[in-house]
Amino acid sequence: MRYGVRTSLGLLAAACVAVTSAGCASAPAPRPAQPVPVARGVAAIEPAADPRPLAAADTAFGLTLLRAWCAQYPGRNLVFSPSTLATSLGMAYLGARGATAGVMARVLHLPAASGPALAAQLQARSRTLSRLDGPGVTLAASNQVWADPTLPALPAYLNAVATGYFAGVAQAPFGTSPRRAADEINQSISQATRGHITRIVTPDMLAGIGWVLTAALYMDAAWDTPFDPNETGPGTFTPGGGARPVTAKYLNGAGFQFAAASGWTAVSLPYKGGKLSMTALLPPAGSGSCALPSQAGLGALAGALRVSGGSAAARAARLAAVALPKVNLSTGGSFGQMGPVLERLGMGLAFTPSADFSALSPNACCIGFVQQAATLQVGEKGTVAAAAAATGVVPTSAIAVARRIFFDRPYLMLVTDTATGEPLFLAEVANPTAS
């Protein structure tokens, strides 16, 4: 369903974490032609900056978003990429001004830095991501601005996304052929995620859109200490909400560093090379679903996991055996629509005709949709994941004509005499599949 001024819905358009060939959507359309280059901004070489403030912002954004999303879908598995979603929305943020930029910055938890300082931090963040690849670890990020041929973005905006996000620009015929535009975007995302995400947008989503900002991330990382397949076996898992226990397949291993604080227990599961690590977080007993640590609590646990040295006895006391379920998670489709969640978190202005995205283009109105998809597979050898996000921006010319109403809940039908208003037929449709 679409939200904002057009229901047919900007920091990041991110590709979903994917591990199965099915990914998070149906089979891809026939292979379209490669994107047609339009222009590439000039990427400035910014002075060295610390990417950690943006990492903290993306973490805070991810926790806030997950809390709201989980409240909407309690008891469901949820997976997304805060980094890619923040990137997609971040590219939209670079085109925002005034109050619109303010609400986006608050929801994205962006640091106070602005202008050249923010550009330097964004570039440092992008460089850090590009350097995480290494022996035993494949990690690839891809960011893209898609523009309708009739709606070029401002050169200053293209320079900003090239500098901060290494994003290129491609042409997509949103106005004349939304189906072809969707094919081109989806093919690009499929390539960026090694075929694990085959669809992030649909032709219907692109009707009336002028620009789409996408971000994709793919990861295939081997554990530094793999789990022994011979030790994998069944175990009991108790879902939240009073659901009955289920039988899960568990990975079993020993010698993993752990830390505990405020009832939470954290286990560090490093990947080869030491550049990447998974932290598994177990909430206090009785917490149920949707339990999340505060950012300060998460920081304390991370700090405790980084502690090194001490006596042999002290080091041994920080090690634990672990039983971790094997999982294969995915989100996407209608379940990956982030617009309603972002509006509830305070970004509503960016989805209305009162939004100001004049730094992207004088013809840019507002955000039309934010879509994400992700998959995550955890097994004995390591983790395979991919994520994609897309943020669609509506041109001002589409405001009056692009609204699309979805009758996706009970509704009424009334047949009247146009001259007198006499009601000839009246019906309530509660279930259109029933007679």
C-alpha cells in the first residue's frame, strides 16, 4: 500500500539481506537492458573523519525502527539492514531542506554535523564499508540514484550523493514506462545482491515517481570459529506471547566471548579477518517478544565484549559455550513497506506536499514510498545476507494525478441516480473473495 500524497509511497533505499535463490520476491522479469548513464556527480575528496558517529546514528535508528516495527507485528521474525535503509533515506535527506530535513535528521538520529563536516563523515562511512571485504568475507555495497529523463536532479545534489555515498546516476522511464523502469531497477538490485533479491519495486509503486534512491548490500562471511556440523542437533525454543514451544535446529559450539549487563547477555561471534562480528543478544528471562536493549545498554555490552587481556583465569571466565538456532529469515513485499513506520516515528512531513526537497530538484515534492527487503541465513560455516532499500520521490507535477487508493479493507459501494441522488444499490464489501 502507498502512503503520503500518493498511496500508489529518505535516508536509504537498501537491498534486503538475502540468502536463498527465492530471495524476498517472485522470480525476476526477463533481463532488461543495463541502466543508461545520465550523469555522475563530482565526488569531492573530503578530509579524514571519524565514521563512528554515523555508525551510532544508524544503530539508534535501527533500534527505534525495530521497536516500532515489532510493535506492529509482534511475534513475527523481522530482518532488515539499518545501514542500507539509512543510506537510502540519507540520500533523500541530502535533497531536503528546512523542516523536512529536521524531521528526517531526528528520525535518522543524525549527528549535529552538517555541510562539509557531514559530507566528510558520510564519505568516511562509505570508505569503511568498502574496506570490509577480505579473506573469508565478501561484502559489497551499491548505491544508485535513478532519475526520470524529464526530471534531472540538480548538479549540486549529484555531487553530494557521489561524495557521501559513492552513488552513480542512471536513467529510468518512470513516467512513460514504469514497468520497464521497475525491471531495470530490480535487475540492478539482483546483480548487486548476487541474485538473492530479485525485486525491490513494482511498476505500480513507480507510477507518478520522479526519482528512486536505492542502496544494496551483500555479505557472505565465514565464522572465525565454525560450528561443527556433527554437533548440530534439535533443541526447544519458546516463542513469546505465550506460544507453545517449538523444536529448532541448534548450532553448538564453545569458546565464545560473552558479557552480561542489566539482565541482557551478549555473545560475540566473530567472522574471519576480525573486521566483522555478529553479536547475539539474549534478553532477560520473561521479556517476551519485542524486547530491545537501550542504545546505552548495547554500548555497555559491546564495550565489555571488547575487553582483552588479564590473567588466564580472567580470560577463561569471559568464555562460554553457545547453542544458537540455525535461521533463514526474510522480509519483503508488503511486509517491507517502511513508510507507515517512519511516519509514526515522526517523519510524516517528508511524505506530504508540504515537504521541501528543493535541494534534489526544484520539481521534487516529497517521499512517495520507502521499501526494504532483507534475508539472513546463519549456519555452521557462517552467515549469508543481502539487503536492499528504495526511496521513491514524487515530482510536484504528480501531486494532483498520482494519488492511488487501495481498497484493502472493508468498504461500501453505492449506486445512485445522478439526477436525484436516489440510492439504487448499497453494499458493504467485507470479503471480496466471498459471494
